[in-house]
Amino acid sequence: MKILILDGCAVEQLAVAWLVESCRARGWEAEVLALRGRQIAPCTGCFGCWLRTPGICTTDDDGREVLRQIVQSDGTLLLTPVTFGGYSALLKRALDRIIPMISPFFATVNGETHHRLRYTRQPRFGAVGLAGDDDAEEATTFRTLAARNALNWHEPQPVIALLRADTDAAAARALLATTFDAAGWK
């Protein structure tokens, strides 16, 4: 399985190495795409990616490369510092630009209206948050956000993990292994 780790951290984190090691220990290929330093403009909401150039954002910058790598992966893991229960600004901007991955048409999923997928093959979805402290409300908000994004991604069993700042390498690897197993990622 080819895993893309979408690194939304403003500075390099040890967690990137832990994720790569955890993926490789399972025999998966792991590639890191660091968003810092990349030129990714905000989504303009023009819907050109749905109407004028289906599947391709009309803005020609690094956002197109992010989308290409996601679509070509078997699974995408978001890595982000948890900011008020959400994703980092770097990651949020990149995620806004992957809207071409979905279709402008709708389907009902678990009684809710969601966009259909554009492609027949969809990569798996996961999110790993780096929390600064042990804030239960922030952790709940992060897990809820990641679970809702997984639903939009049509991912039935997402990997959602939260690593605290004081987590050591062995504990992080154990948590990630347990999380991969619980989500059925093989």
C-alpha cells in the first residue's frame, strides 16, 4: 500500500518519522509531502474544477501536485498540529484545494447529503493530530472534524489518532499500530 503523509506542520516534527516508520513496519511505502514552503493559493470558490476543467483546479500552483499525489496514493494521512481542535492553516488550505477530487453531484450517505466521488478508486483517509496539552474538548473537536472529513472522503474506517507533545517514540509507534489495526488498514 502506498501511503501519502500530508505534513501540515509549520516546522519539522518527530511525528513525521514515527508515521513513516509505522507505515514501513507494515510493509507499506510511505511518502511525505511537506506543505511548508509550497505555493498553494486559497480556493477561490469558482467551481471551475467542476465545470470548466473537471477534476483539475483552475489555479496552477502546488495545489495541483498535492491533489495528484493524493489521488495516486492508496491512503492519505493528514499530519497536523491541533489548533483549537482543527487543522493547521497550511493543511486547511491544501484540503480546500482538493475539491476537484469530488463530483459536483450528490448522494445520500447514512441519511445525509454528500458529494459523490469523482474517481472509482478512492484512497483511504486518516488524520494524526499533534496536541500541545491534554485538552479533552480540543481532542473531541479534532476527532469529530477528522471523522466528518472521513465521511466526506467516503472512508468507512478512518485512522484518527492524537499524539500529545510529551509522547515518546515507542508510545507513538504503539498508538499508531493500534489505530491502524482498529481501522482495518492492511
